[in-house]
Amino acid sequence: MEEQGKGKLQKGRAWAAWCVIVGGLIALVLLMTFSVTKGSAPISLQTVWDALFNFDSGNTHHLIIKDVRMPRVIASAMVGSALAVAGAVMQGTTRNPMADSGLLGLNSGAGFALSICFAFFPGVGYHQVIVASFLGAALGTVLVNGISSFSAREAKPMKLVLAGAAVSALLTALSQGIALYFGVAQNIMFWTVGGVAGVDWQQVRIMIPWIVSALMGAIVLSRSISLMSLGEDVAKGLGLNTAIIQLLCSLVVLVLAGTAVSVVGAVGFVGLLIPHLTRFLVGVDYRLIIPCSAVLGALLLVLADLGTRMLNPPFETPLGALIALVGVPFFLILARRQRRAI
């Protein structure tokens, strides 16, 4: 009877995951289409249809749709998926429910690397910018984990968060200092406020292979991540090479977070919110959590980007600030639950 109950529960979770994925993808397509119509110049759905299938280079609205709004919504969806899956992988491998690329220093590390890149290597290509983001994210990760491990053999969730806050503050201050001293503050302003305004097709074409490859890597590693979430000793007992899995998962997270930050800037809390919501919907199996997180993360960021244009038209609200309005209260609730781990 117990085995039958477990089987029914697993089938129910799998069914819920399929509903999230299929329903989420349908909602994502509809929301992206609606998002293309909104902005400083409202555009009808019929015009969007004509721009997609009967493009006229002499039509101003068609040019706005093709060159401005479509890259923007595609970038929003890709970055949302990247940040959400990066958070899910981090939470699973570290068994830290408060893990997020923004909270644990990856975003600020990537921003620090970008400020150095713009100050000392002006005119570099976007490929080099992404590589710099990877290196900066890795620096942030090393610093946070190093500091949090000073006082204990195993870093507890709140210690990691406190170390992440300290490292993020330091790297952000250094980034701003470099930007002001070398006169490149305007070049990295997008990182400070966060947003996808100004994303072009070149950036989209470059970022898609990186993000898609890392997402596929996360899906391939999802079974191992589920075992890691049970504890390192349990995973080793089940024959898992935890060192290799940790290394591969770290590379996946660095690619996802580094690419996302190079496009959207300092947007946090996506990787914190979405995995928790996904676990509530589909359970604790990362074979379900990771693809569902990718869909829900894309939905969240496309919706948030739409909100930045609709809250105070014709001006835009910073994307990072809008997501933080939801993310900060959730973080405080989660931190209160983890107070015994301090």
C-alpha cells in the first residue's frame, strides 16, 4: 500500500510538472506577444502579425517590433530561465534554501568584472563581455564561500547569505569607484539598475547558445542534483562522485548567471523565488524542478519587464527594483524560518 501511495504521488507530481510546463509555455507565448504591443508607442496585435509575416522595412511600427521589442522580450525570457535555473541548481547542490546568484555574490562579481572590462578594455566584443562576466561571477563565488567557511567546517545558510551581502557590497562599491574614476559610469549604468532596454539581436544571438547549453547541462545533471539535495554523505553512499558533480554544477551556474548579468544587469531574487514556487508545485525532484523553473522564470521576467513599461509610462521603472518589491518580503520570510541556522 505504501509503495502504491508513493507511485501515485510521483505520478501526480509528474502530471503537475507537465501542466506547469505546457501551460507555462502557452502563457509565455501569449504574454510575449502582448508585451510586444506595449511601450511608449502602443501597437496593435494586427500590426505585430503583419510585422512577423509581412515585414515592411518602410513601416516605423514594423521596425520597432523587429529591432527593439522582439529582442527585448526574447532576452527577458532567456534571462529569466537562466536566473531561475541557476538558483535551483545552487539550492539543490548546497542544500541552502536561500541560495541565489544575487544573494551569494555572483551578480556583483560579474558587475565588478564588467566595470574593469569597460574601464581598461573599451570596445571589446560581446563575447569578451560574457567571458568577463563568467570570471567575475567565479570571483564572487570564491570570495563568498571562502569567507563563510572561516568560522565553521560547513557553511550554514545564513552565514552564506551574510558573507554574500558583505562581498556584494564590497564588489559593488569597487565597481562604482572604477566607473567614476575612469569615466565609464554611463556604460555600466544598465548593470546598476537592471533591465533589458537596449538589448539587440546581436546580443540575443550570442547569449542563446550559452544559456541553452547550460540549461541542457542542468537538465542532464538534474538526477544527480536530486541526490546531492539529500546530503553529500547520502549521495556518496549511492555511488555519486560528488566532487565532479559539484564542479559541473558550478560551471552551469557560472554560465547561466554570468550570461544573464551581462545582459540584464543586477537583477536579484529570481533564482530565490522561482525554485521555491516550483518545489511547492511539483515536489523535490530536480528532474521536474529544473525544467519547470526555466518556464516559470521566463514568465516572471517577461511579466516584470512588461510592468516596467506600464507602471509609469512613458518612463520605465528599473527592472531590478520591481522584482525586489516581491523578492525582499519573500527573503525576509525565508530568513525568519532559517533563524535557527545562524
